[in-house]
Amino acid sequence: MEFLVEEASMEAALRLIIPRIIGEVSFEIYPFQCKNDLMSSLPQRLRGYSSWLPDNYRIVVIVDRDDDSCEELKANLEKIALRAGIVTKTASDEDNFQLVNRLAIEELEAWFFGDWEAVCRAYPKLNPRVPGKQGFRDSDAIRGGTWEALERHLQRSGYFKTGLRKLEAARAIGEHMEPDRNRSKSFGVFREVLIEITQREG
């Protein structure tokens, strides 16, 4: 599998999480500078893939939803792949797809809120009861930005006084994440498709 992601913090977290989902399957992750960089580079990148992609390769594109419409963002990703001549899971009626588009809703940090136990293990002074509080019960629906919310909680507990260092946090939290306990719905969809791919190929 090859993963295309929009930033280094997502790469750092996934390098720790993916082996816990797919086991010994080989993979590589390619981070871009930001969401705009990924979206603007994707057409050419996928055209390049289409010229050599072996049957046993799968590409997974992960993009933060941010404030975009889920439907419009997913449709845009699908169009880019189809124009490049690559069959997506959404467009395929069979098992012959080569690419899967997945959204992090609203962004990577929502997946961290989905496994708050991992966050607390990385930063033990945090309040372990945060997921039970109003506004945090659904990690994909936290208002006002999930990385900002994570930063606020960490700073209140004495961490990252000068601002959240996203790459550092991704590595620390990713070290403790357990995919099967994550409460984020968008993470669950991501996990399920990786399991589906590996079981099919196996």
C-alpha cells in the first residue's frame, strides 16, 4: 500500500498506527506540504501511478475535511482519480479497485480525541474524562477546530505552553494508539478499508 497524506504529522502518526492494522503488509507514506499541495499535486501524481501500478498495489489518499463539504471533497478526489485512469473503490462494483479516498473528519486531531486513552498515556496530566464531556462525545463533531481544542487541553495541563507542536504530539500519541478502540467514526471507516484490503489480498 502507498498512502498520500497532506502533512508530516499525519505521516508520523500513521507510521505507528498502520502496522497495528495491516500487520506485515508493506507500505509507504508520502506526505505533502499541506492540503492545497496534496490536492494540486494529486492529478499529476496519479497519472504517474497509472502508467506502472501493479495489480497488487493499493493507493490510499487521506485528506482532512476541515470546513469543506464531505460530499464535494470526496467527489473532487474521485474525479481526479478517474481522470488519471485509476479505478477507485467508490466507482468500482467489483474488487478491482486500485485507490481508496478517505477523509479525516475534521482532521487528524479528531482521531486523537477518538482514542483519548492514548493521548493521556502520552500526556499523563490530562483529564481522562474529556470524552464524556458535552461537545467531546463525538470526536468527529468537535466545534472550533480539533487541533485547537487539543492544544487548549494540553496547555491547561501544562504542556506546549508556547503552542502545540503537531509533529511531536503525533509521534507521542501515535505510540499509544490502539486502532480497535478508536471512537472516531472517520477513523473507523479508514481502519475497516485497510482490513478489507489486506484480507482480500491475503
